[in-house]
Amino acid sequence: MVSRSVRLAVIPGDGIGPEVVAEGLKVLDAVSGELTFERTEYDLGAARWHRTGETLPDSVLEELRQQDVILLGAVGDPTVPSGTLERGLLLRARFELDHYVNLRPVKLFPGVATPLAGVTTDDIDMVVVREGTEGPYTGVGGVLRKGTRHEVATQESVNTAYGVERVIRYAFEVAASRPRKHLTLVHKDNVLTFAGDLYQRVLKRVAEEYPQVTTAYCHVDAATMFFVSQPRRFDVIVTDNLFGDIITDLGAAVAGGIGLAASGNVNPDRTAPSMFEPVHGSAPDIAGQRKADPTATILSVAMLLDHIGEGDAARRVERAVSDDLAERAAFGERSTSQIGDAIAKRVSG
Ligand code: NAI
Ligand code: MG
């Protein structure tokens, strides 16, 4: 094998972010071998904002563009006004780096407890392809007469034919690569008639190019019900930014908890680096207590490896996680770093 060096940007962020990222990096080190990571750590998040007022300065964004891939912990802190870091740092990175696919697997691993009764690992195995650069998250809208009784607040959902087509095409590719080859569009086309109709028409048109993939449609409210009552309905889901955000928290809950949910903010055209991160936030309630589960970050590292073309390494990490989860009940309570150590050991062993 030829040795390969990958430029990796690391943004530990706030709260439990640095704690879980440390374990993700431990596992990356364990798979490395011929693969080396040239790491650059970026000090972004609440501490920097308090110090300098900056969230994601242009100069840092330009540096990030020069990297091959990004690993993020989480951002957000109770001492920073809500939305400052989420919009100024996280959403800015996703939009500027054109992460138009937010990839979120929802998979029940063997041995993991689910709150649903009578389901097996075969019942919960889906991938949510959430649109990442449009919809209600664009920040289009505004406020008039703020603070008065006549205040007006608008928050528009922006959907372009171009943006919808590229995410739907990606979802078809994912569906075509999976055994069940089934793609469900989740939206609310009976109420959001303009955006929903655009998604529907594009889905129908692109479907003609994928005769091997079966398609279905589900309203988002019904989807939340089926996530609980019939999760087996779903194989690959394509949906807009806001719906995708909401249903994947539910997906995390049914598949063993937010501590296991991984994600990738993907730029499939590779015009900028993709960014991998656990679905969870900075969890200020448990920060600094060594209680955070690093598994979601470690599974995000596996997705990162897949993205950079290191599929074998990705499978090794996934298998190590799966083996650890299968025996987890027997271990009792473990700290963040004990879980990271155990998985890293399996990867190298
Ligand atoms: P959260 O995901 O941080 O926490 C929700 C609950 O899950 C908490 O009880 C927390 O202790 C628990 N939890 C989360 N991750 C865990 C882990 N790895 N192991 C064990 N338990 C875990 O969501 P919350 O509380 O709504 O938000 C906290 C902050 O994080 C806010 O500032 C929010 O804006 C931000 N946030 C950032 C995200 C990101 O950086 N991508 C995503 C979601 C929220
Ligand atoms: Mg969320």
C-alpha cells in the first residue's frame, strides 16, 4: 500500500465537544498505518466568541477550504446568545462549504437497547439524506417593528430546482447501493404546496433514471409516527433541512440514543472539504464529567474514512464499535475515555 497523508481540520468546539473528539482522534490514530493525518486544530466556539466576538472569521474559513476533511465536536454554550454559534459557525460552514447533503444513518446495532417493543436490528436500518443548504435554514426573512405589539417576523423556506435535484440524485445513489433499494420522500406537500410539489416533481423525474429503486412518499407528521410504530418502512429517506433535523433526533432515540448518532455534512462534488460530526450538541449538562458517550463521534470518524476513500478502515472502525456495543451491557458504567480506549484497542487488535 502506498502511504497517504490527509489534511484533517479538527474543531473540538464547546461542552462535551473536546471530550468526544479526543476519543474520535484516538480511534483514527489506531487505524492509521499507512494513512497519516496532518492535523490542524481550530479554536472556534464559545471561548473564542467571548474573547474576540468572532464565530467563523473569513480567514479561518479560507484555511478550512485548504483541508481535505473536517472533524467537528459540537458548538453551543448557555453563555452565548442562542443562534450566535449555531448560525455564525455551524450553519455558515455548512453553507459556505456547500454541504448540500447531511447524511444521517439510523441503525440499531446488536445488543443496543431501543425504547421500541418487539423490534430487531433488521427493523431499524435506514439512512436519512437531509438537504443541507436550503429550506427554512437559509436565514431569509426578517423582523419589523421588533418588540412592539405589531411585530412582524418572517422566516422563508428557500427551495431551488437545482438544490432539490442534487440532493434527490444523491439519495437515489445511496438507495441504489443498498440491498432494499427503497427511497421515501418525507415532506408536507399537502400544506407546503410549493416546496413539496417541487420535491415531488423532481423525485418523479429522477426516478426514471433509477428503475431498480422503488419510491414512496410520507408526510413528515406520519413519518414520526412510523419511526416508532413501523420503522421497517424506511430504507433511505430524502427530506428538507428542517424536517431532516427533527426526524433524525427521533431516529437517534429509537436507535439507542443520541450518544450513538453519527452524521456527515457532505459536499459530494468535492469542491470543498466535508465535515463529520456527532448529531448531538455540546450537552452542557454533562460537560466536564467524563460521562459523554464518544460512540457517535467514533461512528462519524468511520463515515469520514469512507468519504476519503478508506472504506476498509471505515469497516474496521464500525466493526469495533459494533463489537463494543454488543458487550456494553456487561461493562457497567464507563467514562468517555474508557469507551474510546476500548474501541481503539479493538481497532488496532
Ligand atoms: P444536546 O444534544 O447537547 O443534549 C441533549 C441531551 O442529550 C442532554 O441531556 C445531553 O446530556 C444528552 N447528550 C448529548 N450528547 C450526549 C453524549 N454524547 N453522551 C451522553 N449524553 C449525551 O442538545 P441540547 O441540550 O439541545 O443543546 C445543547 C447545546 O448544543 C445548545 O447550545 C445547542 O444549540 C447546541 N447544539 C449544537 C449542535 C451541533 O454542534 N451540531 C447540535 C445540537 C445542539
Ligand atoms: Mg438537531
